[in-house]
Amino acid sequence: MKFNPETYHIPDESMKPFIDDGEIWDFLDQAEPTAENVRKVIEKSLSKQRLSLADTAVLLRTEEPDLIEEIKQGARMLKEKVYGKRIVLFAPLYVGNYCSNNCRYCGFKASNKEAVRKTLTREELIANVKALEEHGQKRLILVFGEHRTYSPEFIAETVREVYKVKKNHGEIRRVNINAAPFDIEGFRTIGQAGIGTYQIFQETYHHETYAKCHTSGKKSDYDWRLTALDRAMEAGIDDVGIGALFGLYDWRFEVMALLRHVNHLEACYNVGPHTISFPRIQDALEYDLDDRYAVSDEEFTRLVAILRLAVPYTGLILTAREPEQVRREVLAFGCSQIDAGTKLEIGAYAENPEVDQNLTKEQFKINDDRTLNEVIDELLEADYIPSFCTACYRKGRTGEHFMEFSVPGFIKRFCTPNALLTLAEYIEDYASETTAEKGWRVIERNIAELGDPRYEQQVRQRIERIRQGERDLYF
Ligand code: SAM
Ligand code: SF4
């Protein structure tokens, strides 16, 4: 028995191992990617239905260039239909890199004697949060190694501390977590600190590869990790994020397994994951895996387009691991969140904001080190609405992404206006002059497109209040 029966009471169906490698390969092997089948699947998705595993396998097996372009075009259309122009921004904050696991791809692995280990002190944590606030960040994801130091109590305390830090108009309004899996009690402790999303990646869903990549430590237990979110749900955390680290095993298999995980959560808890992440492997200290399963840029952009079509209502998170041009292409497929102004070195936001990456101190290499303002500027230029909105979460409208899609008119009534208000705050407090000009133009254009004079007037009134110095206004 892998679980502690004292604390482990999940429903029977979720106790069953739900990833069957053979079954996933069967779906992929049986898929027939004829033009007719591919178009049928794209159409199904465009009518905003979730795709089945068999449907998704058809897209994953498509190799004909024209059909691949149709898949990408389908993702672009779906994005326009469902997501509109908002892109939510966040930053990762690495709190500590002590780790007792040996994940072969990770710079923090226990066997890395050269890695410089550090946990932020309370003062350092506050200084880093202030530095992030000074740039305009409002949403963070706190990241931890897996180590006894980072207990549920420690994580909960860190979350509370972050919410308390205020600098001028700056404050952090949503704290998400990426940390080791806990038992139900542990998750309860963390949930009570008021976290946003609890995020944990299975890395690879392929059993044999998982064993090969996770050679020692608690993370070597595949099932303990796979069932983490079942325990989180049991503990009352219903806002969760899943992910796979692309490059460890066949990317088509991993996309299918992510979908299987979504199905499992929906079947057992009636709520799927809020977000899916698809980090692609980057260089790291003592990286020692071969590149047999490396995912090319073309395959990567394709897999994001397929994920978008497969789960039209799930948030997709894209990170600074990806270079600018890849980020630009996949944003058009409906990624809903990106990080910006990212630094991985522990304490770097406050201490040495300009230094280059140093892999003895960081988990892996990133490829987009632009500042938050630079990223916002580019988003505005491309007619997106950069957003720091946290309204639903703070108004207790939980399951924000479901609300957004299931309530007719919700995006026009709430999401777009709230995104515009957070953009106005950013412009007033942090934007460069040129970014501010572009920002006001985007705000003006989008207010005019709201299509209802009452909404237009309400948004204009609130924007005026922001210009007069009020903050944190939302619908
Ligand atoms: N220790 C926690 C855990 O393992 O769940 C936190 C994980 S880590 C700080 C966040 C994620 O970074 C990992 O889950 C993994 O997917 C990803 N990662 C690790 N090494 C990487 C690498 N070399 N390149 C890209 N992503 C990597
Ligand atoms: Fe530790 Fe997470 Fe890195 Fe694995 S991925 S070595 S658990 S920090």
C-alpha cells in the first residue's frame, strides 16, 4: 500500500491506477488521420466540445503539412471564439532549492554537489516580493524543492507572508504554488493559507521513463505523485494545475496522458484542472539525459495547438523557457497565462536584478529574459490585453475559468472590463511612457468594443477613479 490509510480516503474509482500506458498507445496506434477525420475533429472542437482520447489521437497522428496547418488554424479560431484577447501575467518566485530527490533533468537534484542551496529568509522573501511589486506584478507562483524544510506549515506561512507585503500601490493578489505533493492533512494546511492554484507536474506519465528519470527520493514513487491532486481535492483544494515535462518521452503519449488525467479529475470530482502546463526541457546543471525525445519547435507549437483544441476551456500556461518567437506563435493558439520578468535564481529579484543566468544557482536555463514592461509592450503591440485580474478568485466566484465560459456573456461583462482595469492600474503605476501610450489606445479600443453603453460607462467611471488614485477596482 503506497498511501497512508489513516489519511487517505479518496473514492474507490480514484484509487484505481488511471494511466494505462498500453491503452494510450492503443489509441494512438488505431487513429486514422485522414483529411475527413481531422476536419471532423477540428469542427467538434470549434463547437466548443471537449475532445475524446480517440479524437485527440487523430490530431496527434497527423503528419500531412496542410492538415497540420488546419489544426493550427483551428486553434487560432478557437482562441478568438473562447478566450478573446486577454493574457494573464504572473512571475515565479523560487523560495528554496533544497531537494532530496534526484530528478535527472533538474539542476536542484540532491546529487548536484555544485548547486548553491538557499532558502529565502523572511526578510529576503519580503525584499523579493517588494521588488516584484515595484515592477507591477500582482500574481505569483511560489516554487519549492522537495525537502523536509518545506513542510505544509512552512509553505502556508510563506503564502501568508507574501500576501502581507505591500509597497506603494503594489500588492500580490494571488499566490499559486508549485511544490511537492503532500498527504490530505498537508494539503488542507496549505489550502487554508488562501492559495490560488496548486500546481504539480507528473513530468512523464510513462511508467518506465518515470522510473528512469526519478532515481531516488520520494518523487520516485509514480503513484504518490499521480494521485497528489486527488488528495488536494479531498482536502478542499479544487483549483489545481497539471503538466508534463516535454522531452522525457514521446510527446504524443504525454498529451494523451494529460488528457486522461483531465478526464480522471472531471469524473471523480466534477472539476477538471484549472490549468495545464507544458514545460519543454532546457539545459540544467549536470543534465544527463539523451535527446532522443527532444521536441522541436515545430512539434512544440503543434502540440500546444492540439491541447487547445482538446480542452477548449482549460487554461494553458506558457513559460519563459520558450524563446520569444515560439512564445509569439503559441500565444495565438490561446495560451491564457504567461510569466514575464522571470528570474530563477533564488533572491535575484531583490539582489542583483541585472546579472546573467548562473546554472549552479538555477533550476534550468530560460530563453526569454525580457522585463515585464517589455513583454507588456509587445502584447499591446499585438493587440492583446495584458491582465492581472484576480477578481473571481477574490470575490469567491470559485472555478473562475468555468464561470468565464459557462455563464453566457461573462467575458464581456466581467473578464474584459476587469482586465482593462488592471491594465489601467499598471499604466498609471509602472509603465514606461511609450507603453502607457499603447496601453491607453488598447483600453480605448476595447471599451468601444464592449458593445453595451452601460458597461462602457461603468468601465470609464472606474478608470477615472484609478486615474484619481483609487486601486483594486473590479466587477
Ligand atoms: N520540486 C517541485 C516538484 O518537483 O514538483 C517543484 C518543481 S520545479 C521547481 C518546477 C518544474 O520545473 C518541474 O516540475 C519540472 O517540470 C520543471 N523542470 C525541472 N527541470 C527542468 C529543466 N531542466 N528544464 C525545464 N523544466 C524543468
Ligand atoms: Fe527536486 Fe523538483 Fe528538481 Fe526534482 S524537479 S530535483 S523534486 S526541485
